[in-house]
Amino acid sequence: MPPLELPEFEWSEGFACGVDLVDRQHRNLVDLINLLRSAILRGDTVSSANCVESLQAYARYHFAYETGRPGRWPGARAAPLSRQLAAGTHRQG
């Protein structure tokens, strides 16, 4: 069986919304996604399960934070990464 191809999720400043705290949360989500990727590629099912749990919990926290503050960030750009991830439509590359 050929090795699994699973590219690393690369952060792009295009994902930034201009609100430092929210952008840090977005970077944390990307880091958690990449930790999960690494665990999957190692075939480490225990770490993979732990990463999924962490990612789910952090995503719930982040989206609750972000959606609970609409219009409270003057000058903030829309957060395309959050919208795409929440809708399940983000595609890398």
C-alpha cells in the first residue's frame, strides 16, 4: 500500500481577520490540525484520538467566542478561515 499523502495545513495571512486574539485562535486551530496530521501519519491511534478530542473542544471554544461577538470588532475583516471550517468547505491548495 502506498504511503498516505496528507499535506500539512499551512497558515496563510489571508486567513487573518485583523483581530489579534482571533487570529491567534485561528493559528492554534491550524497547529492542532497539523498535530492530528502527524499522529495519523505515524499511525498513532491513541494520539490521533486525543488530537481529535482536543481539536473538537478548541473548535467549540473558538467558534462560540467568535460568533458571540459579531460586530464588536471595529475594522475587523471577515474571517474566511472560520467560515470555511465551520461550513466544512475549506480546501487546501
